[in-house]
Amino acid sequence: MICQQICQDLEIKPLACTLFALRINDTPHFLPGCRPLLPNAKYDFRIRFQVKDLQTLKNLDKNAYNYFYHQVKWDLTNSKIPDLVYPNHKEKVLGLIITSMYIEMLEFDTTVEELKKNYKNYVPHKYMKKHSFVIKNKIAEQLEQIKHKHDAYYAKTAYLQSVTTNAPNYFMEKCAAITSYLPEDELERGTCPIDLEFAPHHPDRPGLSAYYSYKKLWKHVSKVEDLLAIVVDNDTVTFAMRSTNVGFVVTITDKARLESFVTCVAGYFRLMVTWTIDLCKSFKSPLLQELRHLKCHGPIGGEFSYRKLQDKQSIPGSYIIRQCEKSFGVYYIDLVIKSVSMETFKITIQQDNGNTMWELHQEGAKKLFGTLQDLAKSIKTESTHKLRLAPSDYDKPPLLLLCLPESQLVIIKAASDTTEMEMRQKMPQIIDPATELRKYIHTEKIIENGSIKEMRAEWLLPNTTKLEVTLKILNSKDHLTEFLNLAYKWGQLQSTELVKMYGFTLSAPYTMVIESTRLGTLDEFLLSGKNVPIVGLIDAAFSLARALYFLQEHNTIHGKIRCSSLHVVKFDGTSLTVRLGDPGFRCTYTKADFPWIPVEYYANLERVTTDFKSEIFAYATTLWEIFSGGKKPPLQNALASRRRLPQPANCPFDIYEIMLSGWDIPERRFSSPQHIFSALISTREKNQKSYATIEPVGVEPDREQFSISSGSSLPSNTTDQTLLKSDGSISNISTDNEHSSIISNSSLADENSWMLDESDYNLEENVHLLSGDNALDAENFELGMKVIELDNGMRLIYQDNSYLGKGQYGTVYKGTLEYGEHSVIPVAIKTLNSPSTSDRKDFQREISVMKRLDHPNIVKIKTTTDIPHIAIIMEFVKHGSFLKYLSCSSPSLTVPCLLKFAKDIASGMEYLTKKKIVHRDLAARNVLVDDGQTVKISDFGLSQFVNEKGYYRTQNRRFIPYKWYAPETISNEKYSFQSDVWSYGVTLFEMFSKGKEPSFEAHIQGDLDDFLRRLRNNQRLPQPELCPNDIYNSLLMECWEYDTEKRPTFTEILVKLDDFIAEYGEVV
């Protein structure tokens, strides 16, 4: 605990204390925190663990940041940084020397002459011995040119970034060890020397690595998050990992070296993965031991603590005790007083005759208790029972994971053509809709008579790439069997001429994830007026013929060959690429299908699914659709009377001859698409001299062979039926000379169908096994990632469960905004709760107001959308609700801190006044906390531009937050800049009372009439506990003047605040 005492003496906060350790002087080895100090030994107090982002360390604790700067500076001056030593890096070191002298000029107003005089104090000794005169002249020259343009922290950050960039191994810890030869070398049993290295932020080998000198090879052993335990047995160390049951075993003969290396790994585990876990039981953290004994959390912060209590349903009487993140010997208790109210109280440690006592600070009084449990029981709550929430190994408080790099929003780029081809060649995969799919919610449409919902989506692939796909979502489990049959059979077909099914989901709503069909079906594409040349239409005819050839080759009947079954993949103005999609399910043929069905099957339409010649007939009619611009053939029974559909305008006669052959009587109708390839090629050559884009006809050499089970391909004269049994096994049934149909039809459930038999597949039982709770699965699907396309190439991504809070009329979610493939930022998305006309007008007013505003203390609007509902996309403000911040940070709030917040709000309100805008709803609930030191005004749902007289009067009376309203607003519904000043005074009351609701008397809630009566009788809100007399009397009370003309303006308030800040101190 010696580090804790040193931190306390140096005024370094408890939160940063875990970054420090004691290093044995003149060695690279650190002392474990559980070991006692050795007599007569010297130790160096150092920051041992690297916070990747320097700005994070600076914001966390400026004293720790300054200590780190002086540590690095001392190391450089004493040539303790191997990557920055003489003579290899003398220019870089010289630059750092001058920067450190510049920092001293900024911090202490040291003159250039003084620095030149004492330059030896800044220069490494090796430099002085050989280059004293040259260095002196260079330093003098550079110092004369320096101009004071920055603050000291800016210069320190530049200094430290330069060191960490040029010396990336500064924090790396190494250790010589012995281990077994690499197993892949198949050498005789024995051991070899290795160099262990632990670098959690290494670009290529993050975490634990080993260098095998006999192979001159670095081997990455494990990332820090994949470590499970470290077991030390004398000089043998075993690193247990997720990836193997054996573990990585090494021998380290030097005790000091072993202890130092193991505690390095264990320390980073606490600071990057789980703060409450000692990875190695041989070297337990004394602080963790103490906290476990007390059943107390570490310095997790109020924000995390409140969230944890909320996750436990905010049960009255439940509480958390946590260390203060800013002061040693101070604890907080966060307690649910009633179901909608939490409060925080300060606890300090006191010694009474050698006994540790706990002192509760509550409402200005102090009381001692022997145990924390007794202390908690003493606080009155809605429930007489108390429930203590102890620390959990599943807790991930962001404040404690100091060495975890701040999560960066990654731009997910479109997959390359090569990646797309690789995905096409793979068999269908199981896809998790919640984490792998991002749905374009505004593209939804209903197909298959309401059975299927179709929409565009993105499939997130490894390595931060995405593939645009189409989702076919089952709307009702009534059709689950047919849907699964379709997904199973279509997923087995692998051809470049078919729409690829990439995978499916195993939870409701069941979804097929197929190749993107963004350009739509071919009939829609042609009817939209696209000018497609003849060669493009021939390309489409060719693709469909090749698709039919593939299906025939594999004895499979599609059953729904139509122009609407073809999907446009690409059109470049000349060439048109289409692919055949699945036929859908539960097909029942009607008279509307007659143009695509041979006459001989009119009496028994179901025979269509058993004869491949019917596919040729449907191909001929589809060809007519293609060359008729996507129009459907007339529904009269023309083909039944042997009258053929007319030749479409501009259709080459060779193409029309193909149609006629397809419609011919069965005896003369061609039986294979191969018969038409030559005609298509010939016709295309006539219409375009270049034949370079026509691919050879025949079996595709690179195409995966259709397979039902591993290693079994289909012979040409048999069809393998595959039945999925209820026990999960698969049986293959061979039937000679029969075709299998993709379409599932209850009337065709015979031995030749792929329909799953009920005896082999219990639907209800299987649904239960696959998806568990269907309602929950459907909810998870709906809560998955959604995408909205905005103007200028922007895209909004969000999830419904990323809930941040509610404002006057809207619900707020967290999302991300992508600007093409160039940048991505976090945003807040505010949507309208109620579709009522008045609320919509208020919401549109909020948009109108916010679009005009640009001020550092006002939340900025990024853009807006009305898809699927009207929404405002705003900047994301990190710490959220100011009201919650005041409550959970209440014991650590100070007057200087609150004055800084007061000035931020007043500054924003002064800006609104200049813009002629009355906020009308200024309150702590409508203020957000950005970085813990800056607040921003939000929620402009009631804001209004004033008239030339400087006020606005409402036309309708609705719910009003009257406790924040001025008397003239309550009685006459009159809003002005002066009424905003009154609300500002009430907001100050909330701040200085640590988030408490405005009330004349504690625990007494009056109605509106009583409230207004008290105001007219010159009664005002009482002076808050934390508010000094002068601030209350000359600021709050002046804001609450009954006469509007006597209230100060926001410009005048800012002048007052500057005076108070000068008196009480400024937060820096």
C-alpha cells in the first residue's frame, strides 16, 4: 500500500494510483504490490502501465500526467531510453531537450538567458562529453526563435508523443525464460531459451509473445483478454489461455525477474479486461483484498454505479458502496431511496481508539458507524430492507479500464470484388441478425401474399468489411416448414447464374440472406423506362438459359420461371447482368399463370413441377416479357387455342423463333436450353460486332458441383432427396429418372418431393429447440442494427436498444453517422414519441431552431430525416444527463465546479438571446454533460422565436413544468428572455442542491395554484446547501425578481459569474 501513500502525498487521485508501481533501483524489475519493502533497498516510484491515449491520462489526473512527463524527461536525460540514446538519435534528442526547456519557459516564466545559462541540466551526460559547445550554440539558436504560442500541457503532450512514437518499447517488459521446443518442429524432447515480451498495444503481436532464438522467430502467444490465469510453482510459470487446454509453460530462474514479469501481465489484465480479478493468485493486489473484505467497489464512478442500480430494476433499498475516484479515505454510497429516485452520500474513514469507524455525511450532519452495513441500514428508504450490490467479475466500468484504448469508431468499407466472389463460392452460413446484419428499414416491402418481408441490408464481414445483401424475412411461423425447405434447397444450388443465398438465421423471424437485388426484378427494371439495347436483353436471355441448363444438369425444376423471378445485378448501359432468384414457396397455380404453362397441363397444373419441358415453355414466355419491355402477356387463353403471342416490337426474328419453339407442341418442343445457345450467340453477334463479352457455353469449369452431403455429387440420371429428421440426421433417398422441384407444395408431398415429412420433422418441437423463446428472438431481430440513407452520401446506423433517454417530446438513441467511407462519428438520434399534429409541429420547430445554432454550449444538430419517422441527428454528448450527473457526483461537487457549469449555461443562453430565441424549457434535465467540465443546452422542443417586443404568448394550454416557470408564464402563458432568466435561476437551484427537485419545503409537494400563490407572496425557493450567501442573494434571488424588468440579462449574469469565479477559484 506504499504506492497509495505516495500518491496521496503527491495528490495523485486513487483512479490513477493503479498505474504506478515501485521499481527496484538500477534494475528493470518491479516489486509486487503484496511484497514488503526490503531494508536498505532503494526503489523508484514510476508509472508502469501505459495509458494509450495521452489525452485520457491528462483528463483523468493532471498530477499523474505531470509525473509521467517528469519521469520520461529524467529517463531521457539519464540515457535510460534505449531507442533514444546517443549517438544514433542525437537530432531527435536535441529536439526533445529544446521542447523541455520551452515547457519550463511556459510553466515558470523562465527567461531564455536563464535557460541558456543552465542548459547542462537538460542535456544527457553523453552529449555533454563530446558535443558540449555545438549543443550550447544550437540550443541558444533555437530558444531565441521560440515564441510563446501554446500552453504548457500542449507542449508536454507534444514531448510525450514524440517519445512514445520514437521509443515504442518504452513500456514494454521483457524476460529471459526457458521453454519447450515448438511442437511443429518435431524435435526431441528438450528445452530452449526464449525471450518473453509483454506489449499489450503492439501493432502485430498485442499481448504476450516469445522469441525463439534457435529459429529467429517471434511467436505470438496470447492477447491479454484471452488469458485465463497465471500459475506460479517455484520457478515454473504457466499461462492458461482460452485457445488451449495445455497452457504456455516457461521456466524463469531469476525470482525478481519472474515476479516482475508476472505482475506486469496481471496488472494489464486488471487495467484492460477485468479490474476485480487477480490473474495470478501468488501475487494478490492488497487493494483488491481490502475491497473484497469490505464488499466495496473500486473507484467506478457515479455514472456506472447508477447504471448498475438501474439494471437491477432500481429496487428501493438497493445500494452500492464505492471508492471515491478523486480522494483517498473517501467512499460513496449510492442508494435507491424510492423507485424513481437515487441519492449519493459521502463516507469517510475515522480512527477511534485504534478502531476503524465509518462516518456518514448526510444533510449537513455526521454520524459514526462500526460497519458499512450498519451505515447503510441507517439511511431511510421506501423499503425497510437493504440490498447490497457487491462487486462482480462481470463489471466493466470504463473508468477502471485505463489501459484499454479508447474505442474508435471503425469505418466499415464495402467488400472487394474478390471478397464477394469468395463469399459466393462458400456454402450458406448461419448468420446472427443482431450483430452481423444492418437493415435498411425504409426499403421494406411485402411479397408472397404477405408471407415474406423483403428489405435491403448489409452483412458485416470480418476485417471491417460489408457486403450489400437482401433479406427475405418470414412473417409468420405458419409457413415455417415451407420456408426452411426453400432455404435448404436453394442454399445447396451454387451457380453464377442464380441469386446466391449467403446464409440464414436460426432464430425467429427466420431470414434468408441472399445476394443484393437492389436494382430490382427485371420486369420492374424494364418497365421503369430504362433504355436497354437489344444486346443487353440478349444477355438476360442468355443468363436465364444458362440458369436453366444448370438446374436441368442437376435434375432440379424451378417452377416459377418469370421475368419477375430474374433480378438485375448490373447494367452498364450496354451489357445487362441478371440472375435467377428462388421461386418462393406455397405456390398454387391459377389461370393467371397460363401464359407460362403448357396447354397439356391446364387440367392438372401441379404436373408443372415434374416435367422439365414445362420450364422451357415458361422460358419462351419469359423471353417474350423481356423483349416486350417487362410487360406481362395478356391473360386471355391465347396459347390454349394454339394462337401464339405476337412478335414484340424490335425483337429479332431469331429470338422470336426461340419463343415459338418453346411454345410448340410437346413432341416438337426442345427439351434443353443447349438447343438455344447457338441462336442466342448468333443473334447477339448480329446486333453487336464485338463478341468479347459473351462467355463460352457449357458446364462452368470453376463452378462448385451441386452437393447434398460432403463428397457426394449427383449423377445425371438420379435425384438425391434429402430429408432432415427430427434427430438432426440426414438421409438421402435416390429416385431414378425423376426431377425434384424447388417449390414446396402441400399437394405434391409424395416420394418425388423435397417436402420434409412430418414424421421426420416435428415442427413445434423443432421451433422450440432452434429458437427457444420466439417472442424474444423476434425482439432481438427488431433490436438489431438499422441503416437509414441520408442526403450527401451520409448513412445513419443505430439500434433500438441503444436508448439514451427521453426529452419533452422525443426519445433519444445513440447511433453512428457515416460520411461515405471517409469518416464515422457517434451521434444522438432524437425521434418523436407521439404522432399528434401539435407534437409534430413542436418537433419540427425544434429542428428549425437547432439548425440555426452554432455555439460550444449548445448541442449541435448534424442533420435530420423523416425516414421511417421524423428525427433529429445531433452531436453525441458523452456523459449525458446533467441532472443525473449532479446526483451521482453530488459529494464531490464544489462551488468552483458549479460556477463553471453556470457560466457554460449562461453563455449558451446569451447566444440564444442574441438569436431572438426563447428556450421556454431551461432546466437541468435539458442540459447535457460533455467531458465532465463542459455542459451544453439541449431539448429545444418548446423553443420559439420572439416578436419585436421580445416575448411570445402560447395559444394553447398544455402540461407545463411550472416549478421552473416565471409567474407571468404560469398565469398568462407569456414567454420572454426574462422568463428564461427565471428558469436559469431555478436551474442554478438544482445545481447547488445537487440535483434535487425545486420545492419550497422538503418532502412537501404543492399544486400549481399553491406554487403561484407563494410566488406572488414573494416566497422563493430556499438557499441550497452548497450555495454561498452572496451567490444566492445577488444571483439566484435577482433571477427570481417578480418584476421582469428587474431581472438581469444573461450578459449581466456572465459578468457576475466572472466575479464569483475570481473569488471562489476557476476549474482548470
